[in-house]
Amino acid sequence: MVDASPYIFRAYFALPESITDPDGRPVNAVYGFKEFLLRLAGTEKPTHLGVAFDESLTTSFRNETYPAYKAQRDLPPAALEAQLKDCREVAAALGAAVFSSHRYEADDLIATLVHQLDAQGHGAVVVTSDKDLAQLVSEHVTLHDFARDTRYGPADVEEKFGVRPDQIADLLALAGDSVDNIPGVKGIGRKTAVALLGAFDHLDAVYARLAEVGDLPLRGAASIQRKLAEQRDAAFLSRRLSVVARNAPAEANLDELRYEGADAALVGPLFERLGFGRPE
């Protein structure tokens, strides 16, 4: 299951806009994304392949809950936004099942699909550089940062983040996430959040046993306890924003996810329009 956005953005900013289609429109992001998918398929040789796309930075259901969610981010440059539809067409032409939604992010679509696959007894590899998806890692689900050729199982997530995969959302609830504009509890940093989860396991337990926080062997424990008490609503709001949805409109149909290579009937006309030539 591929999270498309990081690889599309990387391609857009890494490759020059002088890569254009026959009409002179930039297709650098599409070209780079196409190369990424071909390398991924050639290297990993997947039996099944799905690619999830973000359609909007402003219409997620999280924006309904918290309008400031991701509000600090600049919208994609117009030259990149104009290429997103072609990126989806390229993924489909190269044989991937394509998923997108205006209301759910790619993370949610992937989480939903992985959840369904797990219920069916199937494992999955999630290809992304997004740390939020570490919460999906289990004995059956691996995270693969393809660009860095790094894979994460449960022990690797704990080594990198200091918490188990099932604690990732609670970590973000306490420490916040400036990338997604998730507030967290102001004054609680990542190190303190890890210590709190080490002591209490989950956010609910932190608040159920709030009186015990002041007795922890942490510098400024009394102040930490006060901040938690004062910002309880922010902490639980932040967890709602951080948890990936598992009820997005996506269906893990193995027949539709089966990867059998590029569809020549789609690739020929599409690549000709984009000026790519045919894949080898």
C-alpha cells in the first residue's frame, strides 16, 4: 500500500519543470512519480499493489473538527496541482489499484485497507515516509520508507520513537505535531510524552491517574501535572486528529489489488500524451 503524496512532492521539487509534455506543460512530478512506481514494482515485485492519494489539504473530516488542522501549510504550487490527476492515471495505467477521497486522507485510506486485509488474514507493507503511519505497524504490517530503504517492524518503531506503534497517536496527542498543526499539550515535549506513556501506557490512563503525575521522577513533574490538567481538551482533540480512520470509503478486494504489471492499452495513449515514451 503506497502513500503517494511524499513521492509526488519529492519528484516535483527534485526534477526540473523543463520536463514537459508535447504541449509544453510541466510533467516533472508525474515523470518522477512514474519512475518511483516502476522502481518499486521492479525491486519489490509485489503480488498486490494499491496507491492512495490525498485529494485536498483543506477538506478532510479533521478540518471539520479542527479548522486549523494543516492550515499553516502552503497549498501545492499550481504547477504541481495540475499534475495530480495525471499521477493518479499513471498509477492506474501501471497496474495499481487507486484510492482517493475528498474527505479522507491517504493515511486513512491505507489504514482502512490494511485493517480489512488484517481481518482477512493478510499482511501488508505500507510504503511511506510519513511517521503518522507508524501506528499501523504490527506483526503483520511493516512500514517501508522506500527512498531511504528503511523498514520498520514493531521493535523498530519503538526504537525510533520511544513508544509502541499503538502508542503513536497518544504520543502526538501529548507532544503535538507542528507538521500537521496538531496542538498537543503546550509545554509537553516529545521526551516528556514518551516518559508519561512509559509510566501510564495510554492517554486515558494518564488522565485517569493524573494525581500520580506529580510523583513521577521527572523534572518539573508538578508543572507537567498542571499543564496536563489545564489542557485536557487539547490532548484529547489532538488524539482525535492523530488517529488514522479505519472506516474510509475503500475496499480491500484482493482481485482488484492484484498486481499484474502495466496495462498496455492504458499506458500507450497516456504516455504518448505525456511525452514519456513506453516503459521498458
